[in-house]
Amino acid sequence: MRVLLTGATGYIGRRLTDKLLAAGDVELRLFVRDAAKLGEAVRARAEVAEGDTFHPDALARALAGVDVAYYFIHSMGAGRDFASRDRLSAENFREAAVEAGVRRLVYLGGLGVRETASEHLRSRLETGEILSARPEAVQTVWFRAGIIIGSGSASFEIIRNLVQKAPVLITPRWVRTRTEAVAVADVLAYLAAARDVQVEGNVVVDIGAGVTTFAELLRGAASVMGLRRLFVPLPFFTPRMGAYGLVLLTPVPFAVASALVEGLRSETVKQNDNAARLFPRVTPRPYERAFADALDEIEARQVLSRWCDADAEPVCGLRPPASLEAAVYTLRRFAPTGDLPPARVFAAASAVGGEAGWFRLDFLWKLRGVLDKLCGGPGAARGRRDPRALRLGDAVDFWKVREVRPGKRLLFAAELKLPGRGWLDFVVERGRFVVTAYFYPRGLLGRLYWYLYWPVHALALADVARGVAAEAGRPDRRAGPAVA
Ligand SMILES: NC(=O)c1ccc[n+]([C@@H]2O[C@H](COP(=O)([O-])OP(=O)(O)OC[C@H]3O[C@@H](n4cnc5c(N)ncnc54)[C@H](OP(=O)(O)O)[C@@H]3O)[C@@H](O)[C@H]2O)c1
């Protein structure tokens, strides 16, 4: 069976890629906007088709000869017109699939009903309807999930951070709306089985591990983590206040927090029992077990994907211009590394950020993250997927990895709310480690920003250069692998 997986660099797609490759009975083709985001191990084992859903030629090439195609694409985060982009994307995909003679489309969207759906959920429902609109030509298996619990999922990170950081948790009416959670491992089991499940015509499969509320999920998390928390019902706590609370206490930016809170205002529970009927071998695990599994994955450094892996825009659109040297502003600092092997220096440089922090001036980076959060940016609390390894597209605090040249170079793009565009460049040279900040200002404000922050940036960059050199020289430091 030849299977096409879209969204293979996203949260669900990366994990399903792993699962389908392990199954060994499919010829897997991945449709991605930038193959470099996949990592070498995956590229070696699966065929890769590059392109996006707004280019019918790329879709035709990707879908040629395919039996089953998975659709895990959305444009959330791509601005106000995300719903129309989602519609066009789904229409293009369905038409290309029909043209290529694909037998079955498998889609994962959100749980809920149109009448009470939030704007984001409505778009997910519309996508399902569009994909299912030509049942005579291509069959659609449409899964609908509520809150997905897994290491690195946005909902899990929100719950974990809230419960860990707040001794008192406010439970307004809207956190007591009925909802359903499901473990990511169970979602993957359903999705993988959907490639050859015996079913006639289109089918909608609602999945979840039983009706609960967000307040109950918080309680369950506290019990799994062995934390005593006080729950205070406060009826006047509005969803907007809730979203701001989430921004301050959890790693998600305002857009993700408000989408979650909006989603909680209406019921999201299963509308059919097709999951149990069509997939009797999958028994969704209870929430507490799903939560504990996610914690174990973090502990074992087995986080395959995170909610911030995908990009609002294609990665290539965020790549720096051909020559960074042409940046309007450049600030460079370096530290001697003597005769340390480049692999060691690179490994030390690859471990910056996240829980390890940014050396002696870490508090300044943290402060910058808080200021960014207050301005609606991602802040520094996203941390990193893995404490040592990096791959293209990984988030590291408020940076995104844009180039990884093992042993030589790491380039990060700033995702902070900035009056311009910024990059942080690490280069391992013979005998020294070089850190450079590049900045393309936007207007006068951008220029003012650069000069205002210059002294702080100069100190912080010098500290990082020194810190990496010192870390690389530590006798107990393990070298590599720094690339996933
Ligand atoms: N994650 C959850 O908790 C959750 C819960 C319920 C339902 N779902 C549903 O599951 C599905 C997948 O979600 P996810 O969390 O895995 O999403 P995600 O992590 O945001 O990934 C989205 C993927 O789509 C790709 N993409 C975006 N626009 C594209 C385009 N025009 N052409 C080609 N690729 C494009 C992205 O590629 P780049 O890497 O290049 O950006 C990325 O691989 C969605 O329908 C979502 O509604 C998810």
C-alpha cells in the first residue's frame, strides 16, 4: 500500500511517520514544505515530496500512485485569513486526490458541533466537510479529537505548567464545560489502523477516553504529579482573563491560549460510537495514564514532536537572505576554544536554552522572554524539545532553529515581537567560537530598538561565547550527538 502523509513535520504527522515506518507494510511518501525539517533518519527511510497545498502541480506529483492519503494540515497562526486558506488547501488536496485516483483520505480534525464551535473549530469542521464532499470519487475517514494528551502537545504543556506553577487554580464556569481528552498514542493507533479498516463510504469517527471537564483534567494532573492544589470557583473570571493567565503561566503564546479557552466555552464530546464499532482493538487509555505516559516520555527524552514544531509560514519564507553579512546591524563576540575538537564546541552550543539556560546572564534572557510574552510573543518558556539534540524547525525559547550544519554552524531566527527581523548565528571556527546577532530593522523604531538594546546584547553575546567555550572544555562533557 502506498501512503502519502501530509503535515509530516507537525505534531501528529511526525509521530505517525514513526509509527507507519515501524509497521513496515506501507510505502511511505511524505509531503512537506521543507524536506530539511525531517531529519536524515526519516529521509533515508521514506520518500519525500516537497511542496505545499497551494501548488496543484506539487500535489499532483505527491499524490501520484497513492492509495491512502493522510491530511494533517491547517493554517492556524497564518493570520486572519486562516479559514479561507484552510478551505482552499482542502479543496486543492481533494481535487488532486480524485485526479490521482486515491482510494481513501484520512483526516484528523477537532471534536464539536458547528452551532457552538469556536472560529478555529469551525475551520477544522469545514476542512472535513470539504475533504468528504466527493464520496463517489474518494472515500474519507474523518477523525475528530478534543484535547490530545502527549508529551509536547499544547494541551498537555498548558495543564502541566498550570498545575506545577500555580498552588491555587481558579475554576470559572467555562472550565467545567464537558469535553473529552485522548492520549496521543491512542490517536495514532486509530490513525494507523484507518489505512485498511473495512468501511463503506465516508465515515466520521469521534474519539475520546470519556466525558470530563478541563477542571477535572487539572485535578487529574495534580494527582499524577503528587501535588496538592486548591481549586477556587470564581464565576467572574472571563475567558479573556483566563487566556492572559495561561500566557503568563504556560509556554503558549496568546493566540494558542485564546484558541484553547474559546474551545472550552462549548461542549466538545463524542457524537457517535464509530470508534468502538470500527476499531474494537483500540481501547483509549484513561486520562491519568495518558498524562503519566507523557511525563515519562519527557523524562526519557523521547519527545518526538511538539506543538511549536510547525511554522505559520513555509520555512523557506523565513530563511535569511543569501548573505547575512548584508544585515543592517551586526554584533559579533567570540571566545577562544584552543584545541578543543569542533564536535565538542558544537555539542555545547547545541545545548543552549531550555532548562540549561543561557549561562551567567540567563536572568536577562528570561526577562526578555517575559517582556515578549507581555507583548503577545512566544516568550522564553517554550524551552526545547530535547536538552542536547537540535533539528531544523525546533523551538529553543524564543528562537527557531533555521540551519544546522553539524560541527560547524547553528542559525536561529528570532520569533520575538520585534520591530524588525533578527537572527543569532553560532559558528565553530578553528580555535574560537563566534556568536553573531544580525538585525534588519523596520523603520525608525527598529533602529531605536537596536541602539537601545545594544549594550545588553553585547554583554549577553559575549557571555554566551564564553559560556559555550567553557562548557565545551568541561572534562565531564559528553560530545554529541547534537543533531536529531
Ligand atoms: N495537536 C493537537 O493537540 C490536536 C488536537 C485535535 C485535533 N488536531 C488536528 O490534527 C491535525 C494536525 O494537527 P497538528 O497539531 O499535527 O498540526 P501542526 O503541528 O501545527 O502541523 C501542521 C503541519 O501542516 C504543515 N502545513 C501547514 N500548511 C501547509 C501547506 N499549505 N502545505 C503543506 N503543509 C502545510 C506544517 O508544515 P511546516 O512544518 O512546514 O510548518 C506542519 O507539518 C489538525 O487538523 C488538527 O486540527 C490536533
